[in-house]
Amino acid sequence: MREQAFRFGRARHLVGIAGFPDRGEGTVGVILLNAGLVHRVGPFRLHVDLTRQLNALGYPTLRFDMSTIGDSGAAGESRSRNQQVSADVDDAMALLAQHAGCKRFVLVGLCSGAEKAHNVAREPRSHEKLAGAIFLDNFAYRTLGFRVRHYLPRVFDARCWKRWLARKAKEQAGAEAPVFGVAPLPQEVVRGDLRSMVARGLKLNLIYSGGIHMHFNHHRQFRECFGHVMDDPAVSTRYLKETDHTYVLTGDRQRLIDHIGEWLVRHFPIVQAGALP
């Protein structure tokens, strides 16, 4: 495999590293989106390790910095954030199409990167280009099952009650710092999005870690959150209870990478350097 740095995009404002397999051009490319404000290498070099292993399997890849993140600048456009993300992904697809012959793509995103990938995949216009998406710690909702599993073991734990009382005392004293965050999409909207993605032929892989245990705590929660679409053969799910959110441990990171590679090979087997069957 070989890697090449590119400055690309509609305003030549994006910077990324493309990986090309030794076995020639393919038609399925894998694009990795930034996890939050983390540089394109990914948390603990996850994106580097992942793309290189996928290149060895025969998949062209691109890890890049989206607009205003890492080494990438602004496009100088008047767009919403979601429109900007979609335009950046279009530019990334165009790059792999030009240099690796890719015709369809799989998006990979962790945390806010998964949210970005979801927002791109939910657009009907992406139907022709997207083949699938891998969502790492994407949207999660505290279901009834989550609450039973989370709170029941704590009912008779004196330490939990002590921490709860201390937290309430701080809140009443105004000692808690304000929390700023972006509200996730409503649960029913995400359910509908996933159904639409599957109906349009996308293959989905939802992977959640134990690092978000305050929102997701069991494999059954996939179906509790998102409904019957989780039973569709096009949808794969995996709950890595013992794994940190950012895959800080080398072994955890390698198991994730191996799983993603196996999923790609199963759903997009390489006939000739990444070609669809």
C-alpha cells in the first residue's frame, strides 16, 4: 500500500491522507470523519491504524480534516454546519473517485463523527454514492431497560446514595458548573432515519462502547432504542462493554479494527481490489 497527502476540496481548503492498496483501483472507498476536534489521525491514532489495515485488505481510504478542523481551513461559504459537512464529504468522495476509481463509499465516524456520518447518510441524495456507514458511539437514549439495568443494582448500594446526596447538595448550593451541549436528534427521527437508510440499500454497523455507560449499557438497548430495524440483515450491532470510548488500550483498538475489517469483507467482499460483488 501507499499513502499520499492531498490538499483538495471546492476551495482547496481540505487536507487529508489517502491510502491506496497495492492491488490496483477499486470501487468501494472508506472515508473517516473527525472525532470532535481531534486531528485526522483519530484518538490514539485510531484512524491511522484502521486505514492502514483496510488498505492491506484492499480498500482505498481517506482520513481527512473537515473544514476548520486540524490542518483544514474554511471554504469561505455561507452554509449551515450540516451543509458544510455534506459538502466536505462530497469533496472527499470526489478525491477517492478520481485517484482510486471508487464509485461507492462507506463512512466511519466516532462520537460527533458518527453524528456527522448519520446526517450525511440520512440525506436521500446520498443514495447513489453511499454503500454503508459505521457508527461508533452514535445516538443513544436512556430506555426503560437502561434504567432498570442502571438503577436496580444501585438501590441497595450505600455508596451510590452517598454520591447522589452529595451531588444534590452541590446542585442546591449552585456549585455545579453549567453544561453546554448540542441536543441530539429526537429518538423517533433517528429510528426513521435508520429505516430509510436500510430501505435505500445501505449496510449499517453500529458499534457502542462501555465508555458511554451513562447512556447505553447492554446489547439489548440497540433494539430498545431503534426498534425492529435492528433485526434487518443489513444492520450489524456490537456492544463492547469493557472498551473505553476512545479506544485508548492497544488491544481494544486492534479488536475494533479487526471487527471493522471483517464487517467490510463480509458485506463488500473484494473481487478485484475493492470491487462490489
